Amino acid sequence: MKIPATVNVMHLFQIIIPGCSLLALLVFLADGIQFILRQRWPVYQAGRPPIVCLARLKYIGSLGFFMAPYHFLHEAHASFEDFWLQFSVRNYRVLAVFGEEARDTFFTNKNLSLHDGYGLLNPSLRNLSPEERKKGADTDAWFVRKFVRTDFLEPSLANMLSDSSKDLDPWGSQGVMDPFVSLHKLVFQAVTRFVVGNELANDPRKIETVVNAFHHLQKGSTPASLLFPWFPTPARVRRIFAGFTLYRIISKAIKSRRQTGEFHQDILQTLLDETEEQLDDTRIMKLLLLSIFAAGTNTAPILAWLHIYMDQNAAWKAQVVSEMDSFLAENTGSSSSFLEALMVVPLGVWEHALPTLEKCLEETIRLRLIGALLRRNVGEDIMVGSHTIHRDDFVICMSENAHLNESIYPNPHCFDPSRSHHDGHAERLGFLGWGAGHHPCTGQRLAKIMTKIISVLILSRFTLEAIDVKGQRLTKVPKTINQLSNIGLPAEPVYFRYTAR
């Protein structure tokens, strides 16, 4: 009797499906066993320096990096102090390099791209960076160099002072504030005016919306989000909506400026007037968002930590306040108001004033900028020691390997602004706070000016006292929840009790 074809097919499926399932299970178990064995007995590559290959799962990579990236790298380096680390992010090879020679290559080799490095490991920047890029080069520094010129920065000081002063008025004569919220708003207001201008900075509701959108964008952009990029987690959904919100607000600002034809001294105007680069609205928007993102990610939390460290080091704070009082006495006369007098202080005077505050700022950066700096090799293979960084490899350099290095900074965890951060180091590239090599921080000048202006306005009005969540005086700098590439926040909430001077 002839067996129907449908019966043969069903019988075939009954054999194939269990067989495929069993094969997949065996492959999964074998990969899991290999992962466990690699964790217990890692594979080493001989050379100068030696490399330890950390455990990985096929198609996923090194699981610990996705769960707690900073802790993963910090603990691995502590366990294998003299080794480079090799691990995987999905199917990409990543090298965490250590030592002076590696740092020198990391910052000076033109094939190591900053944008391409952050583009994979920090997804929020992947969507903000322009897509077309010259081979082996990060090509957006041209516009940053334009707006850090004196003739661009100096006219912006008055608006920066005015905005910051107005934002301090609601504080009243006394109260309690969270420095990681209140100071973040001050920085965001100042940099938004500087970048986008009146279209955004004059509307407090828009500023609040942009702040919240950047918060969701940053919170939803972690290495863990690379594991299943298609899965709609709440953080990923909020990140998508945040991206749409930023796009809508910045696009309206660009269209408004084009339609009105008004001229303002800000980055938006510079980009609209640019003739060499042929910028469309999409690229202008991305460059504006990158500028705001950089300030919110680094400058704002560093400013908060600066005042925490000064609070816990009374002698240094007293010296800063003394210098500030002398600066104000020299530059604010009786013929005009306090704010009006500061508005006409030349940029050069601001830059050379308050040297102790600047030393405290750089020491704060050294102590708090300890996470990962990221690059990707977009050119030819690179030899470092006896090892090769292949094309498309990702490279990580941990800032703490320099900033907390005892051979460079004795007693490295101690806050000591009297250290020299630029001269007389035991090794090259001992301070990475303002970038180095082919990737200097082009926003350094603006960040220092913002820090000085906001600090002067606060310290001239108020006496600050750091307190804990119970209102008790803080007796030591709090522990930090360190992050992969962002400035870490305190493990326990920190507040400032302020009273009028």
C-alpha cells in the first residue's frame, strides 16, 4: 500500500526536529563547559607583554563585560597585573592594553579611531556620529576648533554669567541641593545657550525636556544593550523616545534660525554659515547633540565632584575662596552691579585667574576619570611590543592605569592638588584628563571657563557644607559606583546645605 506523502514529511520532521534540538543543546553545553573551564584556567599568549584571553561564549562574547563592564576590566587587570586582556564583544575582538608603550600607541597612532571605538561600545554615540568618515581619521574636530577661539568664546561669557546667575536666584538664601542635579542644570543651561542659542535656552521647559532626554539616552546606552539589540526593554524604549524628542527639538531650532535669518554668536550659527564642509540639517543636528552630550557626560559630574573634594579638604577650599575674593575685589567696582562688572572681565583674565581652583579641578579629574577610553583600528595592522592590533580590533585603555598609578602619583587615592599633572612624571601620558596625542580635548578651554564662572557665582553667594541623606555633615569623600566610560556617581546620596555669605 502506498504511504501518503504527508505522512512521510511528518515522519521526517519528527526525526529532524528532535535531532536538531539535541545538537543545539550539545553545542550550547559544550560552549558553556568551555566558558567555565576558561574562567578557571585562562588561555595565555606569550609575548611582550603577555596576553590573557578571558572566557567567552560564542556569538555573545565575554559575559562579564555586559553585566558590569568596569568591574569586569578592573578585577581582570588586578588578577593579571602584567598582562594585556583579550576578550570579545559579540564576535568582535577587544584588547585592553596597559603600560606606557601601549598608552603612547593608543593616543598617537592615527589608525586608532575614537568615534569608531565608542560607536560599538557606547551605542548612544553611534547614532550621533556622522556616518561618512575619512579612513583612519576622526574628522569632526574642525568645527570644535572654531568655537574655542577667543573671538568666539569671549562674546559668550556675558550670556553664560547671566544664565547661571538667574538659575541661582530660585535657591534663595538657604536650603539643600543635590550637586549632581542642580549643578548639572547650570552646566546644561550654559552649554545649551552656547551651542544652540536662544531658540532653546530661553525656554525652561525645553531645557528640562532636553535634560531628561539625554538622561534616558545615556541610561539606555550600556554594553548590556548590545546583547539583544532588538529586544524592547523599558530602558531601550525610553532611549528611542529620547532620541525622537531630541531630534524634534533640535530640528525645530535649526529650521527656526534658517527661517528668521537672525544672527547669534553660537555653534548653531557657525554650522549654518559653514561653506567648506557642505553641512545638511541632519549633520548639523548630530554635531550639536554631540557637543551637548559631552558637557552633560563629563563637565557636569566633574563640577559636582570638585565641590565635594574641596568640602572635604578645608585648606584647599579656603585657598580657593581667598583667591576668588581677591579676583572679585580687583574686577568688580562700585560703579556697576556685581554681575555687570563680571560680564566685562576679559576672557584672558578669567583664564589666568583662580589657579588653585584649576589645580583642584585637574586633581578631581585625575581621581574621577578612571574608566575606559575606547578606540578601533580602522587602518593597517599595528605592532605594539610583540603583539599585533589587527584591523577592526577594538582597543581599551583604562585611565586608572595612569591616574591611579603609584609610580606616577605617590599615594594616588589622596586628593592633592599640589601635584604636577603635566611635568616630571615617571612615565609619559600620566595625565589623560584633557586628552592626549592625536585626540586632545578640544572642549578643554570651554570646560575650564564654565567651571570657573559657575564656581565663582556659587561660592561668592553661598557657604557650602556637604551632608549625607540624614543631614549629617559628610566626614569623608563617598565611595563611587564606577562606570565603564562615564564619570561615576556616589554610592550614597550626597547633598549640599547652603547658606548666604
